Amino acid sequence: MSSNLIRLCRELTDSDLPLLSYEDPLRSRLICPEYDKSAPEVKTFPPAAAPLFLLCWNISCGILNASLFPIKKDFRCCYSFTPGEHTQPHTHDYIELAYVVDGEFRQLILGREITFHSGDFCLIDRNCIHSDILQNGDSTVLFLGISRTLFDEIIQEKGTDQKITAFLQSALLKQKSLHQYLHFVPRSTSLEVEECLAALIPELKNNDAASRYICKGLLIRIFHILSTEYEISLSRENRQAMNYLLFTEVTSYIRENYASISVQDLVDRFHFQEDYYNRLIKSRTGLSYSKYVQHIRLEKACELLLSSDASIDEISVAVGYHNKGFFYKIFCERFQATPNEIRRMHLKQPPEDTTPDR
């Protein structure tokens, strides 16, 4: 964890800052104890915060100190809680990205209790009902509220990997009835994401004309890191949808690059370990990665035989096989005929041509 980010978070709720009064309506935005389980509250985007705001929670010894930025004046909200206490179930009219800077943080999301550890992110859709569970132990959590407009801009940028873009667009923007969330777990320790968050804090505090552009750039970088250095721990309802989208992305990429594709190309492009692609493809097609690539190449070879005048040798090389003997062998096994026989049958010509295939 970054000591700089911890320091900045603690400064946001420094004890020297003026306390927010109990009657201030802003207080319920920072911490709202549960008052009615059956009536989820809808939290709206703070008027002064468009298109991004940051809420910081510092929890220690049963005391929660909170602050919100950008805001017209610095303050802190102090709340004494009973361990195990819940906040009021709520939804947002914005996208929320929460990051656990230190310690552990628990939420009840769609009736399921989830523990997030230091370094974890949680991205929550606008319609997803959830509440926070306050507990003993020191912890620091940052909540980023992202407007729909800004979120759309971020995930359409090329800096965000296609696999997460496709899922976010499908899961969080189009299928609103699913009320989803995504749990991101780091593959390894990295300070880069915390450096981005640490850079966001002073920009949101300053909130000047350049801040919107700087914050957008930092968010694009954060989402790129999420798509390349984090695993997505999905809710049960969304795991199949995510697997299908990844299968579609991977197989589309294979079809576009079949002649020269390698497993390492997939690792570089989609950032999963090599054995993942075997499991993903076999679960959908029954074929291993190598057999699936072979299947695509032979399909293309057959297509070229029937639609072009290219020689058999040219077609073999064009689909990725420089060993002509191996190409003939697997082609005959697949189609139970030689390439020339396939071409003659398609053209409906009598087999008077005695020129050997090889």
C-alpha cells in the first residue's frame, strides 16, 4: 500500500477540520445508519460535484470519520457506531467505484455479504441495492462517484481493454434489470493504481478548470489497470455472461489473426494465463486451443479453394501452414478428401486432371 495515499486519506478527515453538524443534510450522504430495510434510499449525484466526486471513510476504534470532495468548504463528519451496524440500503443514480486503501470493508450487495480486502475495487451499477457493514478494526475506503456521461467517455477510450469494455457496456449500461456489480481483485501488488488515486485527491480538492480533464485521464488509467492487472470476481448471476463475452472476444481475435496467432498473442492481448484459453475454448466448443485454431485455418483453406484460383501451396501458406505435408495430412483427415478433390467437386469437373496434389 502507498504511504502517500494513506497520508492523503487521513488528511481528508483530519481532526482539526470543522465538524459537520448533526442537522446538516449533507451528513446523510456521508453516513446514513439503517432506518428501514424495506425502503432502499436513492442517492443522487451531489450538485457541486459534476462529473466526479470522492467520499473518504477513515474507520478506527468504532469511530467513522468521513469527508466529501469537491465541496465548498473543508469539513469532516464523525459517527460513532456499534460493530456490525449497517447503513441504510441504497442505490445511486451514478456509477460507484470503491477502493479499499487499508484494512477490510464489508458490504451487503443484493442480499449477499462480501468482504473486500486492501487493494480490492468494487464497481457498482446505478440500480444495485447495497448497504455497508461497519465493523471493528482500522480501515480506509475511497468511494468515487462517476456520472453516467463521464463513465461512458471513459470506457469508450482505447486505454480500456476490450474485454472489460464489452462487459461494462453490456452489464452496466444496457442490461439495467440485472442490477450488477463487479469485484476486482489484484493479481499482484502494484502501487500504480494508488498513485493514480493519490493524484485524484488534490485535483478534486482544487476543482479548477483543468481538473475535469486531469481526473478523466487518471480514471482512464485506473480502468486500464483494472483490465490488465486485476481479476474480476463476478457475482454468480454474471459469471456465465462474462465467460460468453470473453469467449466471443477471444474467438473473434483468433478468426481475425488465424494465420499467425499464438497463445502468447492471446496472453498479451487479453492478459490471462496460457491455460485459461484452453479451458475457455474447450468449455464452449469441446476443442482445445490448438484444435480450434486448426479448425479455423482449415475452414479458411476450404473457403479459399472454392473462391480463388490460388495454388494449393499458396493456400497452405496463407492459412498458416508452411509444412505442406502436415497441411495435406490434417486437411484430408478433416474433409476426407484432398484439396484438389474438394476443388474439383465444387467445380463439378470430371477428374481427368492427373496432376498430383503434391
